[in-house]
Amino acid sequence: MNRPSLAVILALVSACATAAEAGPKRVLFVGNSYSLYNDLPGRFARLAGRGGQAVETATIARNGASLDEHWNEGRVVAALDEEHWDHVVLQERSSIARGAATRFAEVTGRLTTAARKRVASVTLYATPANAGRIQDQAGIDAAYCAVARPLGVRVAPVGHAFALWTRRHPEITLHAEDGVHPNILGTELAARVFHLVLLGALPIPEAGDETAALLDATAREAVDPDGGHTWCQRTASRERPGTWAAKTLPSPAREHSRPRRVFPAPAPRASISRPAR
């Protein structure tokens, strides 16, 4: 029986020590009900855990809250001061992202500066358009990209992933019954997009689960190969703003041409949570 050499043993000990020192990835989600519905942060962490990647998440969110309100309340900056975070995910209220570009850019810039001072990377959560309003997705994506590009931050194209799914599987809705928030299936797709953007890979596949395979494929198609760094540039290069969605996504009439299966979602609750220590 061959025994491992001292060099091999020392290498293994060193690798284990490095992994222990690195610890879990810590992700802070900041937003409103889009970040709360179906516990998106928790689902993302569970997907990561399935592949052996330890992830801790915390959420500072309230139904209808804007990033301005979070900034003024001070809890985000306090959370950045009190603990280490590897990633900060910022999600703006949809009406502000599309209709108040200057306000969106200014507060995102302030929060990005605060996060970077604490050595955390920032990702913007580009939310999906409402059910039946697929034509709005290009405008939402453009609003997030207009803020992300000058700041040099990534975009998690969740809305784009929803649009791709709707194009290919119009009979299976990703929205809850209110037509605004994601249902369970929609949250599973969003979690996969974040897994790709924040961790650089899809979660470990679930053997025999065809729906999970479709979700994985959609997330992979939505996110560019470098994990969201150039997604905005690639999207803009396809067509001029405002024309791309009309050419690649189905019209509202086609979207409802087949019966849609609805996956119910529980009502959201306000949450200011932190991982257990």
C-alpha cells in the first residue's frame, strides 16, 4: 500500500486551511418585494449549497421600498459597516428605474461607493416586466444598463431571462397571480441567474428534472459568458434601443395564444434579516 508523501499531506492541509479561511460567500440583497417574494436570497443560497458552495445571505427589503429610502434610513450602510460582504445586490423600484433615471443613477452611485469602500462588489438586479407587458422589458433593461455602465457594475438580467422563457414556453407563466411578482418557478429562474452572475457557474444539475434543465438553459442563455460584466454591451449591440425586444420576443397576442399554467406564490412579507451566526 502506497502512503502519501509528506509533501502531499502538507498540500492537502494547506488547501483545507485556505478554504476554511476563505469561508462562505456573503451576499446582501437590498430592494423591495421583488427581492422578498418566495425568499429569493434563500433559494439562491440553497442552490449554491447543493454544489458544495457555502453562501450566506441577508436581506434589507420592504414592500414598495426604493433605494433612496434605503439610503436615507441608513440600514444598508450600517450593515456594510458591521459585517463583511462579498457582494451587494441592488434592486430599484420599477417605476423609478424606468421613469426617474437621474434619481436612480445618483442613489445607486452612492450605494456602490459605500459598498466598494468595504471591498464588496455590486450587482444590479434587473427585474422582469409585468405579465402581458413583455414589450416593456427592453426599457427596463436599458434603464439598468444606463446606470451600470458608467459605474462599472454588473447586471443580473433576471427580466431578460423571463423574456426568453416567455418566448419559448408561453404556456408556462413565471408570474404569480398578481401578474407582477414571480411565482415559485420564476424565483427558481432568478436564483439561477444570480448563481451564474455571482458564483460564475450554474448549480449542480438535478438528475431527471426536466423543468430544472429548462431553467438552467434559460439562465445560461440570458447571462453572457463572463457573468454579467458585458451583458449590457452585448444587449445594446443587437439592435438600437427599443427595437430589439420587438424582433426577438413574442407579441402580447402570441404570449396568450395557449393556456398558461399558474404556479401560486405566497404573499410577501417585509424583511430585514441577517444570517445566523
